[in-house]
Amino acid sequence: MSIAQVSIRAVRGIRHEVALELDGKSWLIHGDNGTGKSSIERALRWALLGTEVPASGKPLSSEESCRRHVLEGEESPRVVIRLSKTGQIEVGGDGLDADEAGLAFRTACSQGNPFLRRLELLDFLNARPADRFRYLDSYLDLTVIDTTLNDLSDKEKQVAKRIKASRQSLEAMLLNLAHRLPEQFRPKKTTSNGVMDSLFKLGKHLGLTDGEAIDWKSLETLGNTAQDLSTGSGLDDKRRSLTTAEEAVRRLGERVQPLPSADMIALAKRRQQMEQSTASPTLASLLEHARKHIDLEEGEFCPICGQQVERTELLQKIDTQLSELEEYRSLSSEMKQFAKTWQLAWREFVEAQGVICSSCGLDSLTAIDDVRDPPGGSELLKNLLDSDEKFQTALLVVGPNELLNWLKATTRTAATFIEQEIGNLPAADTIGDVRILDDVIKALIDKRTSIESLERDISLDEKKQALVRPVYQAMRKARQDVAQEVLDEIATLVAGYYARIHPPGEECEVTRAPTIEVQRHAGGTAFVRGEFAEKLVKDPKWVYSDGHLDTVGICIFLALRRYRSKNPSDSKLMVLDDVVLSIDLGHARRLIQLLRDDFDDHQILIFTHNGLFARWCLNLMPGLKKLAVSGWSLETGPHLSDYATTVDRLANHISDSSPKEIAMNMMWLMDEWLAEARFSYSLSVPAKYGDEYTLTEIWDPFCSAMRKLVKLFGDELLNVNTLLDELRDLPHIRNMLAAHENEFAQEFPRNVMAEIASHSIMLVKTLYCLDCHTFALPIPTRHAPQVLACRCEELRYVRPSKSQKRKASGGEKAKSS
Amino acid sequence: MLDPDIIYSDAVQKVIDKTLLDLKQSLPAAHMKAIQRLVDQGEFLDVESILTIAEQDESNTGGEG
């Protein structure tokens, strides 16, 4: 993207619209001081940077109003820039109007300033180190990073503020509760956990909890306990209840202690055996035999056994059987009694268990540590209460010994537990603390939703902070690292460019390339150090000449331009306004070479009043086009032209303008053209203060040099001789125009003036190529030219050889004879 | 939200790369993974997107209370 056309109106020295056809090329805009060059540069700045804005208001009353052309009305300043391919930027009284491509170009210009003017060269060196750093840093195109850093910083501050506010609300809420607690139990940290911890400590101190689990559920249980104790005579009731439980356990112990521990299973087996024997046919037959046997007399024979009746023996047998039956009955009774005893004891145990659980707030005795499940399991033992039969069966299954052992152990443990519970009961004089505990727990539980909500907010914000803070710190550090890296790269470029303009090997070069030291403390600083006569100089301004300092300024600008141009969206534009004022032409020539070699990807607009510098620019930079600003007036503004345009304009004037107008236009052409010819043909002119030569001083040396060339080139340049003769009055005409206007019309009537102007045009066209904008110069040297040619060789005059000359002169002689 | 198609300048890209390198050492792996995803989507320079990571983290681990 480059500038194709610029149209300017009513900006500073430009009144009427001036159109520059730049065609995307690099241009040299050359003209004397006060001819409006800088007005063009300022107009470009206004359009591309938005600076140097011409304001409305009373002309000359302020700097802004001075930027408008003083003869124009309000709202009239306007600059239109058309870009190559597409894109347009227009600035005027209505502000900025640009299409997408135009805006992109303008943004690129704002981000990587393409303008450099003489007065800005020392800005960098004169600036404070911190400002220098900011200036360099602004070229790094890290706006998006800086915006992110600002966002991160703002966000972190917001989050921190929110955390602080939430913490304050939470703290106020909790402090209000914490202050109600006895002093030694007030929390050190006013967090919900801190307060809860204090409450559990107080609860433990009052013997209401073991204080091991600190959570909301346990707090609720503790609250219920405290409430029970603190309501009415709750503490006394509790004490009574536990005393009852203690009594129940004591009784149970007494009941359990003498319980029979015989082997009931062995008893049961024996009875079973007896059942079988008593239920056998032996007993029935024995009784039948006995009845019949008894009916017989002693000594008779029994019909059953056939034996002689022996009553004594039979009675003995019956006695034996009867005693066995007696034993069975006794065993049965013993077992029944055994089971009954156990059943009664078990009922008492169950009752005692109910009392203990109720008093101690337990679901069952197994909730007490060290109390195991009963043998046979809880389900089996439920049957013990159903019926005598079931009880006996269950007891046989469980085993009375195991059950007895379990009962004894459980009774002992329960007794110890209750003893502890009673021991833990708060003393009667601590009931006030119990009530406080109850109140605070209630209040805390009431505020649970708010507390948890605030804690959630704080937790989330802390997570955000924990994420944002390291990202901010890492990005900030990375930005500093990258800035240092890139600025070091730029500093190296500056040193390289300086060495190209002031090569270290040169005899009179005692300065060395400046070094830019970037330091990252505070917001960043940039120090410029110099080297003079192989010694380091803290500030180049102390010893560097104005020219050297200007070169430093130019090199910094070029290095920044080179850096920015790596960006694909860069404008690749460079506008240099009189930047070589203090630089001698030898170094300026190296600057031109540097621009040519390293910035051929840029569209460069060079504004200068220095004719020799302009000449060298044209010679050394192929393709550089020239725009001459040949004069300026308040009414018409700058007179812009290249020679082709000026020649065309003069040709038009010849046909229909007054002698004076023809003469003025001719002088604009010839003044500029001869000034350039002075350098191109290395004309020797008398020394003049300020080096401001006009046609008057240059004409005679020019004619002299041309006539010498005519002599060498003969017929090829013969018409030049004639034209010089015809134009001999040029210096006189210039003087007349300047000082003797009244006599001018008498001396130079229109036809004479038109003829002289036509000859001027012919002279220009003979020696200057309007295509490649160069003079037809002697080649190979000025002293022994063989050819006179412009760069494109459209103009080419060949010096005839001696034989050709002889032949030509022989032909002439023959013709004359 | 930033346009993921934006091609940042070399300097911006360098800053992002260096930042990520530093964060790898200071952020938990899960957060780093989420940050890398933002970089890939071109949303790393959007602060609200970074905050979303903390919010997602909260919804994954939060809820108890």
C-alpha cells in the first residue's frame, strides 16, 4: 500500500487545491525555503497521523488557526489521500472520512510514525530516559498486551476489593457472635471454622461433646444438647436421668452376678436321654408284668414270664424305674427354673438398656465404645422375650455361659460410661455458659446460608485471584523481557546505520555509533551513550557535532522504521522533511545510499531545499521522481511542477498570455532548471553567501560550459549554440521582472517574449530528458567526454571522431568553394 | 472476545510464548491445560475467558458446604 495521489486545500501555505500525483513512487520534493514544501508535509501529517490539525477560528490567533490558510473561510481545510490499489483517507472540517483500506493505512502510520522533520531529530536525545523508553516502546506494537495487562490488573483489583468486602461482611457477622462467647473461648480467626472451633472447645469444656468432629451436623447436635441442658431444669433432669441409669446398671450387675452358669446344654442332653428311656415299651410291659405278677401268690408261676413269682425282685425293679422317673421330673423342673431365672434377668436387662439409652441419648448399648454385639446377634435375642419355650430354645442356641459373659462385660462398660457422662455433666454454676453456647450456636445456624454464600463468594474470588495474579505477573515479566530483546535489536540497527553514514575507518571520524542502553527498572529507561576519540561519553550531546547528533536522530528513526516494516500491515512510508540541514553533503550522500540500499521497500518522500542534496538523491536513487516547488504566493500558494509540467504550462502561456506572465513562467522553469544544471555539469560559480544562486549567477558559467561541449560535439549540439545566442537576454529579463517592471513591457513585446520562451523550452528539451528526469551528461568524464546522454539514453549525442570532423569540414569547404 | 484469526505481531507472539513458559512452572496442570486451550482458540488475551477457568474449577470442585 502506498500513496497514489494527494489533494490539499487551505492548509498553511496552500490555498487552492493542489494535487500531487505520487503514483505510489518515491519522490523528491525540492524547493526553496518558504515555497510550501512543509505545508504539504503538515497536510500529510494531518491526514495520516491526525496531528497538526488546522482548526477553525480567527486566523493567526492560535497555533491551530495558523495551520489554516489565512485567506480561506472556516471549514475549508481539506486533505484527500488516495492509496494505490484501493483506499482513501479524507480529513476536513467534518473530521475524518476513510474507507477500510484507508483506515488500515492510517492506523499503520499512527503505530509506526513515518514522519521525520528537522526539528524532531534531537527530540530523542533531549528527552528524559523514561520518555525515551516510552517512545521506543511505543513502536513495539504491544498495545494488545498492554490492554490485557491493564484488564488483568483492573480485574485483580476488583476481585481483591470484592474479597475484602465479603470478608468484612463475614467478619462483622461472625465477630458479633464471637464476642458473645466467654473471652478465653473467642476465636483467633473470625472465620466460620474459627467460630465453630471455639464453640466446640466451649462445648468440650462444658462436657457436652468430645469436640473431635467440627462440622455443621455435629454443631447441630451440640446445639441440641446445650438446648436440652439450658432449657428450664434441663441440667437437673439430665443429672437425674443419668443417676437413674446408673442405678439400673447397678441393679443389673447385682442381678447378673448370681445367674446360674451351669452347662445347660449338658442338662438338656441328659433329659433327652431320659425321655427316650421313659417313653420305651420296657416301662409299660414292666408295669403289666408287675400287675399280673402281684395277682399271683408267692411261689406260683407267672403266666407271662413262667417263672415262680419273686415279689421282692420285681419291687426292686419298680423302685429303680420310679427313681429314674423322679430324676427326670427333677431335671425338668431344674431346667424350667434355670430358664425362668434367665428370662427374668433378661427382662431386667432390656429395661435397664432402655433407661441407659434414653438417659445417654443412645440408640442402643452397642453405640458405646467397647460394647460388642451380643452373642447370637441382636435378632436371635429378641426371641428371648416372646415365650418361655422360645426363650429356652434361644438360650440353648446362644449358650448361657457366653450370654452371661457378655452381660457382665456390657454391664461393666455401661457403668463406666454412665459414670463418665455424670462426671462430664457441667457443674451447676456453668449453666450460664451452656446458655451462651446454645444462643450462639442457634444464631450461627440461623446465619448459615449467608455465611456459606459469603464463603463461596470468597472462595471463588480467591480462585480467580490465584489465577489472574500469576498470569498478570508472568505476562508483565514476559513483556519486559521482549521489550528489552526488541529494543536491543533496534539499538543494534541504530549502531549499524550510524556506522554506515559515519564509517569508523574514515580519517576524521572520531565519533562512534551511539549505544542505547535499555534498563527495565521502574517503567523502563533508555540511555544513549556515545564514543568520542575512543572514550565513552555519557551523553553524546556533550561532544558530538550538530551533524553527528542529527545523524543519531535519523538513525534511530530509520531503525524504528526498519523494525516496524517487518509488520505486514506497516505503511512502508517515509516522509523526511529537511533532515540533512546540519549534515555535510558527504555524509548526506551516504544517507542517500543507505535509503537506497536498505529502504527500497518504502515509498520515500524527501523534502529538501538543498539543491546539491536533491541532485545526489536523484543520481543515487534510481526511480526517485522529482517535484519542484518553484515559488509561492499568498494568493496562489506553492508553484508545483516537474519540468514536464512546467514546460507544458509555459507552452500554454506562450499562446495566450501577457508578456509578463510568459516571462514569469519561463523564469520559474529556468531558475530551477539552471540551479540543477549547476550541479549536474559541475559549473564553477562565484562564491555567494547562503549558496542561493539564481539564473543571473549561473547563466554565464552555463553558457561557457555548453559552448565548450558544442565545440567538442560539433553538429550534434549545433542548435545549442544558436539557442544560447537567442537566450542571451535571460539574466536581463530576470532583473527587469524583479526591479524594472514598467520598462519590461516596452522592451519585450509579446512576440519577442514568446520567441524567447520557445527557445527556453527547446534548450531544456535538448539537454534534459523529461522521461527519466536527468540531464544529458558527459560520459565517461567531464574533461574527455565521448557521449552526452541522459540515464535512459533517450537523449544521446555522440562526439564525432577526428576523421568524421575532417570529413565534415572538408565537405563544408568543398561546398563553399 | 478477540478474533482468533488475528495474527499477532512477532513481539506479541513472543510475549505470549514467554508468559506460557513462565505459567507452566507456577500454575497447576489443569489450569495450564485450560490456558493452553484459550491460546489455541485465540482467547488468551481476553481476561473474562481466563476468569472462566476459575469459575469452571469452582463448579467442578465446589458444591459441598
